[in-house]
Amino acid sequence: MTVKGCEPFLQAYDIDVNNGDTILDALHKIKDVQDGTLSFRRSCRSAICGSCAVNINGAPKLACKTQILPEFEKHGRLTIEPLSNFPVIKDLVVDFDSFWEKVHKIEPYLTPKESSAKTKDKDGFWIIKKQDALKIDDVSNCIFCGSCYSACNTMAVDNQFIGPAALAKVWRFAGDVREGNNKKRLAKVSEDHGIWSCSRCVECTQVCPKDVKPLIAIEDTRAKAIKAGIKDNAGVRHVESMVDSVKRTGLLDEATMTVKTLGFMRSLGIIPLGLKMEFHGKMPLPNLFKSIKGIEEVKKIYEEVEKKGSRVKAGTHPKDGWGS
Amino acid sequence: MVSHDVLIIGAGLAGMRAAIEAARQGLNAAIVTKVHPVRSHSVAAQGGINAAIGENDSWDAHAFDTVKGSDYLGDQDAIEIMCKEAPKDILELDSMGAIFSRDEKGRIAQRPFGGAGFPRTCFAADRTGHALLHLLYEQVVKCGIGIYEEWFVLSIVIEDEKVCGIIAMDIRTGILHRLQAKAIILATGGYGRVYRNSTNALINTGDGMNLALDAGAPLMDMEFVQFHPTTLKTTGILVTEGARGEGAYLLNSIGQRFMSKYAPNALELASRDVVSRAEQQEIEEGRGIDGCVLLDLRHLGEEKIKERLPQIRSLAIDFEGIDPVKEPIPIKPGAHYSMGGIKTDLSGATKVKGLFAAGECACVSVHGANRLGGNSLLDTIVFGRRAGISASIYAKENNIKEFPDYQLKETAHSIAVITNRRQGERGSVIRDELANIMIKNVGVFRDKERLFAAKEKIKELKERYNHVYLEDKGDIFNTELLETIELKNLLTIAECIVLGAINRTESRGAHFRLDYPKRDDETWLKHTMFYKKDDEIKIDYKDVAITKHKPMERKY
Amino acid sequence: MKYAYYPGCASQTITKEYDSTTKKVCKILGIELLEMTDANCCGAGLITDYNYELSITLNARIFAIAEKMGLDIMTICSTCLMIMSRANKELKEFPKLLKKVNKTLEKAGLHYSGNVKVTHFLWTLSQDYGLDKLKAMVKKPLKDMKIAPYYGCHILRPSNALGFDDPEKPVSLERLIETLGGDAMPNEGKTRCCGFQIVLVTQETAVDMIGNRLKEAKDAGGKCMVSPCPLCHINLDSYQREAEKKTHQKFEMPVFHLSQIVGLALGMSIDELELGRHLVSPENAITTVVGD
């Protein structure tokens, strides 16, 4: 039991388990029979309210939809702990305050753009094409359970990072054809601790119990921010130098990328490291003249795709099956 | 002391819709809720929300279907309002940014639902409640409405027959707080946990109905409990009526679509009371499979199941180990919805001045003896909005009242009595016994003998409740204490259901008496009213509002 | 056993030693590598951040080349593995997408039919080559070498595009280490992130991640680490001094490339393994085994 001011510790319970019993069933059995002090959150017990996410053998999962026996068989033990990256209030109950603050910070509501006869029907209802609705289908499944926030690698070292759930929520609006406030929202999340702080560790997308795929939302949001011209940050410079490098040589040109991403002045700051790498033969030298043989093919691909200017959206297709 | 113009208790669809309305009126509104808003049970609604927005549909047809569905117990003036205002409310949700599923032309799609003569149910795949609850939460954030999150309301304080505020416990600290308010809106949802087999969230313990009873506002029609025909075998988790709306079949153990016997025209899409009884009869007559019948979606095809019913598919796979693309799902009826609740007028006002109610905890009554699928979400939105408006008007016309000191002491004392008990019985035992007797004796089929046995059992459990003790003596996040207070609420609700059911010697809608299988309009075309006096439940009756539709025999 | 070999950009420049030692090891084992010298960069996800269609089409070009060679692709970079696997999965699952991508490819004289598999050197060793066969090739078991396995992210997640190890409980590195005669030191950071993708963007955050990973390996009793990914290697090795400075601790944690620990057990010399190219010298960690 973790109480403010006490050192946290693990407590063991023995329970009888039936095939099909869930972690939430186990928690109830413990609370009802063995230990009334055990505290945890729960509500719908059908994986839609997001109350009961906990760490089960180290991975965040919904207690209500996780069966005990397969977990136990896989790990040979059953350790249930509060979510990571949240302060603990008591036992399995964690403090969601900063999680919600971050969700609120992205202005999580539609600011409708001006409508026209094309966008609304005669009764005033929005007209939304199916393929447009699909773009935000995955992110609209989010139940704010906090699993992604708990698993997030950036969050573990940067508690100001806005986090995958809030960023998925950004795409919920940024990807909505009705939204009229995109520029402002995208500019906001392009600031420090926003979209460009994600290290692409894929944990969020792996652990999400509702297949929201926050990483794809982050990638989509990044692309949209670049398209909207919000480019004055290291994240975009990093991307653009890659895009340029591949277009020019077919390969990644590490040296140019470093200089471009960090800016000339800042790249000087990594000179000590650079010198050391040079000594070991590791300092990447600008790749300006070397390119792959088939570079013309690569250039053709760039030309064709950029000519169309369109985006195929596989990431938000309900059947694309990316994620856990 | 902190004070608000309008305090809303509960943050489901009705509560948040009411709060948004109060904020729009320029008032200082705040929400008190025992769980974070998006954890509210509205989130679990699946199938959809009804509104006559189709080309050849009309609000009048919607109203008739609702009146018929209610087995003529619904108040027709209220039903007319709901059906007339529905399209505008859907339009508003759409403007706020709701993600309703679309048809080929990009317009809001509508699916057929039970008891409806027209495909009238707007939906967001099979997670409509989730879509709308998150939508309204977004709007609450946008309006900057204050939320007392994870605060549990212990009592509504009344002075001179008017509300003056509430006493609530901050669950995180265990500290009791007083909040003053000019008007209070109860929007606490249902009480499904009274029953063992229930689609309801574990938080649905009828708290608001008890607060109202204690404050002097009567409940109405509590004997009418809807049993949803399709709930999962082991967990009782809901499988939306939308599944049948999309074309799923109900089969018995010999592979018959048995609904043809019970509702030759509407078949699987008869109203819920009819379908649940048919299933129960099949099971009791030996044509069930392990206490269940089968819901077969296979002929819909994988693509349609994935597009229209993705959540149902996940739920069946995760909780029952069955992929509905490949196998039929074993299902059975389970407690789902409370037609009864806190009696309100058309504006959401209760008998107590300054006290309003909306949503499942309230009873206007638009659902009468049986609610149609797709009408509960509509009820929350229409009457949540209306309660928000009338509470705001009331708040503008009245001042903050003095908060009497003794109330806090009394409430604190009542908690201390529980926490100070050093021995006795664990509340969970009583809770389980209650849930078991209710499903066994006060379920789909009822009779005098079983009802009286339930009454006796509840009396016994109420007595035993006085000896419940807690293992958790701490202040911080003491969920054992919360569950114990909720248990008291469940006991009172169960008592109302049973008393109402004993008295009503007829069968109407969801209330079916094996010993009185016919509807009896002469004696029983009336609402049951429940009052609490000196800790006893007293019953009275009230006429039904009938405007256009004279009671007729109900056939599907 | 023959693969279209895709070393990835990093191993053609900064971590050249990973590429060359992989080639040497494969030669000893009899795994034939036909290098895809004309392949382009996979985009490392950065091109996805810019334009999804461009990213998937560039990856399709890689697959088209392999398909022409009639071979499956083997890479030694986890990020290339993940980016290519994800693109390949989408191209295979959505015929419409494949069609659209081919329309563009055809303008460049290429075509992809969706018949290429992408694998990683670690998977090749674990499954296609087989650990029993590998064990038989071991000349100098890595006896008493306490090696902390480090998977990182992109060889594990998203599991439905990769699907080799269970990201909650990966085992292939441990099994490989044990096959080579070493001690695999269980450490809780082995599936966490090294921060490579943001080291040029938010260096502070990345360096904190690096520090944590090194600390977890050290706390678990690891005397060295092994990484199947050149990008993780760059961070854990080249930025180790930065991490030490920022966290005020000394790690002295050498990080081996996957190919190097295999090569070591196969009896290759320190020079052959090009260990001198590491910033943190691994020689102390292996003195016990390379005696002669």
C-alpha cells in the first residue's frame, strides 16, 4: 500500500482463479475478501471508460480486459503496479492532474471553419465523406486511460512533454475536415515538449488498448504542421535535411543533417564530440558528391509524389492494423 | 464558503449538457462528480440516438413509436417535446463536432432500432455514447466549467423547503466540503448494480435517486427495470441493439429464429421487453444453451461487422473468446436501464424548490414502462438541456441561502458511525446477496411469491447493513467507504423496485407478472410515486398524461 | 542462405565497422549477402513525418530492387527494419495502396508485386540460420562475459508489423548471448528507448535516455552491452561521455554491435572486429576470452 510519505512496497495475495477471470476480477476478489483497504479505480468493466489501466508485469493494460491466466503463463508471475509517469495517490490509484492539464492545453474542441453549401446540407448538417471520417477514426477511439502516457519514453525523462494521448487528441481535430483552428493548434504543439519531442519509440502504439495508434497521429500532425509552414524548429529542420539528403544522394547525409538540424552555431557546440568521433574515424563527412547509382529513379519518385501533392492515408484506415 | 449559481451532480451526458446550458446563460456553473467525466457510464452506450431527421420520417411517428414502446405509461406531453426537439439537438451535437457515422453521400446515417417504424437512430459506429460523452467533455472544457472531480456527494442541504447546497467528500483527501448553490441538478444515472446480471458500470448505484428521496423529492415508476435482450454470457457486458438493427438474428438451441413466434412482424426488432421475455421463455422451456440464446452476426459479413460493429467484435473476442465473424455470440437478458427515477416536470424541476434532475436518474416520463433503444441518449440531451435552462432561470431569480451548520456535523457523524465500527460484516457480502436475490426474484418474470421473498430479504439486508464495518480506516481514496455508502443507496432502490412491483398487479412493458399476465388499463394506467418518510418508503399514484394516443393493444 | 543485404545509411558511414564485421561473420557462417548498393535510404520515419506517400514509395523502390534480385531483404539496422516492415505490411494489406504506389514506381521504371520479406540479422541468426548450427561454429565461447542485451525499440515495436519477439518478453538476444557462451544480464531498460531519433532535436532529453539505459545495464551487472541497431549504438557509445557529464556518473560501458559478439565467439581478432572504432573501448570487457 502506498500512502503519501511512505515508501512504496509490493504486497502478495493468494487467490483462486477461474479460466477467463480478469485482473479486475482478481482485484475485486482481494478487496471483497482479503483486504478492504486495497484501492483501485474501475467503472465500466468493458474497456470503454478508461478507469482501470495499471501496469501488469511491467506493461500498462486495462485490468478489466486482461485475463489472468495468459498473463501468468507468459511471465510466471503476476505483478500489478500503478501506472508509470504518474504520481501515486494510493495503491493503484494515480494522479491524473497533469495528464488532463496537457489534454486541455491543446484546446481539445472543434472550432468549426466557415461552412458553405458544399460542407453542409440544406438542414445544416455537416457533409463528411467517408474517407475524411476515416482519417480520425482511430484517434476518436481514445478513452484517456493513460496507458500510452505511462509507457512513453520521452515522458519518463521530460515530464513537460505533452504526451501521446494529448497528441492523438491534436490529430482528432487537426485531421477533422470541419476544423478551422488548425494553424494555431499546430503552432502550439510545434513548440518545445510538443510533437517534435517524440522519440518514435512506438510504445504508445504498442500498448494502446483501443488501437488509437498515437504515433501515427503524431506523424500525421508533424506532416500537417510542416505543410502549414510551421517550420522554425529543430524537428522540422531535421526532417527537411533528411528529405533533401535523400533527394540529392538517395542516402542520409549525417554531416549535413547535423549542421542543418542544430543550426550552424549550435553545431559548433558539438565539436568536442565531433573531434572525438573524427579521431575514431567516425566523424561523418559531408556526402555532397556521392550518391547512389539509381538517384534518377529516386528523383523521379520525388517529382511524381510532390507533383500530386496528395497524401495516401493508410495510417488511419481502420483495417491497416498498425499497433498492438 | 464556495458558492455556485448552478451545481450539477454527475458528469454523464445529461449532467454535462445541463452544465453547458447553464454556462451559456452566463451563470457560474460547476459539476460535482464521483468519477472523471469521461469515466461516466454514458460512455458505454453503443447503438445510437434517435431523431426524426430522415426524408420521410416525422417527429409524430417517433412519438407514436415511443408511446407504444412505453406500453402507454409514458407521459405523452413529455414524449412530444422530446421527439419534436430531437432533430435540433442532433444538429447542435453535429455542429459541436460529433463524429456521427455517415452515409454514401456524407450525410448522417441512420439505422433501424427495436420498436421503431423507421430507421431513425443516428450513431457513431457502435460507440455512440463514447463519441458523445467525449464531445460534451470537450465542450465543458471549452466553456471553462469547473469540475469537482472525484467528489462524492453525501447530501443535499435543504432549508425552508429550498435547496441551499451540498455536502460532498473529496475522495482523494477524505475531507468533507460544503458547496453552496442556488440551484442543483441531479444527473447521476441509473442503479444497474442492484442486479447481478447487469450491463451497467460498477459506479451505477442510484446515488442521485437517494439524494432526491432524502431531500423530499419523490421517485416514480421504479418497478420498471429494462432488461436488455443481448448481454454477454459471463460478464453481462452490453451487445448493442444496433447489432440486430444491422440485421443480426436471434437463434435458439435448435437453430430457430424464435422471434417469429413472439413478434411475427418486427422479429428481432420488437421492443426490448418483448425480446427479453421471448429469450427468457426459450431458455426456461429448454431451448437455450447453457442459460443463453445465440446472437448470429455471421451473415452480415466481415466488412460490415468491422465497419459498423467494431466494438462488439472486440468485446466478444476479449471477454467471451468468440469472434462474431466466425461464430454466434451466446447472450442473455441483463438489467440495463431504469425507466423510473426522480419525478420531474417538463422543465426538469422536482418537487423540491431549486432541485432539478435529468437523464436516467430522472423520470419525466418519456419511457413509461419500457424504453426504446436510442431514446436514452436522446433523453439525456433534450432534458439535460431543458434542466440546464430551468435551473438557470431559477438561479437568476433566487439568492444563495444560508447554509445551516448542523448539517455538516450530521453528515460527518453518519460517516464516523461506519468508520468507527470495530467489527461486523463486510459490505461486499450484503451487496452480492442483494444482487442475487434481485436477479432471481425481481427479474424478467415476476410473481407475488418471489416478490414477497425479495421484500423480506431486503428487510434482512437493511438490518445487517447497520453492522457493516470497514477494514480501511484511512482518509485517502477510501473506496471501501464509498462502496459502503453506495450499498445503502442500492438497498433503498431495491426496496422501491420491489414495493412498486408487488403493488402493480398487472403486466405492462418491462414489468411482467406471471400471476397477472395482462395489462390492466382500468386499474393501472397510472404512475407509481415513491416518497421517503421517517426512513420508510411510502407509495402513492398519479395519472398518466395522454394527449393523442389512446391505449391500444401492443403488437410487434 | 542468401539475402539482399541492406546495411542502412548509418553503417555505410558512422558505424562502418558494423557493416564490415557483419560481412565477415556471414562469410564465416556461409550466409551469402548480396549488397543492395543501389538501394535508397528508408527515410527512418523522418520522411513519413514529411509525406507518407513519398515515404512508402521510396520504401517500395527498395522492395522492387530486392524483388528483381529474387531475394528477401536482410538489414542490420532496427530502424530500417521497422520502417521497411511497416511499409511492406501496408503495401501487402492494401491492394489499392500498392496499385497507387506502383503507378509512381512505373514512372521510374520499377514495379513491386508485394513478394519480398524483410528480416534482421538477429532474426536470421535466431531462426533461418539457427542457434544450434551457430553453437557448433563457436570457437571461443564468451565465457564469463557479462553482456547486457539491449533491444531498443524498432526491432520489437509495433509487434504486428514485426512479430518476431514479444515486445513484453523478448528472448532472442538472450538466447544468442547464451549460445555464444556469454552471460545475458537481465536489465529492465532493454526494451526502452535510446533517444536516437531526437538526439539532434532535443539533445537533453535524448542524453537523459542514454544515461538511463547505461545505468540500467550497469546496475544489472552488465560489463558491456550488445545492440542490434547501429543508431542505438551511436547514442549509447558516442554520446556516453555526454550522458556521464549530464548525470554525473561514470559508466565505462562498452557497446558491441551484434556482429561483433558473434565474431568474437567465432574467433575473430580485435583488429578484425574493428573495436578500435568505438569511443568506449570494449577491450577491457573481453580480455578474459581473447587470450591468445
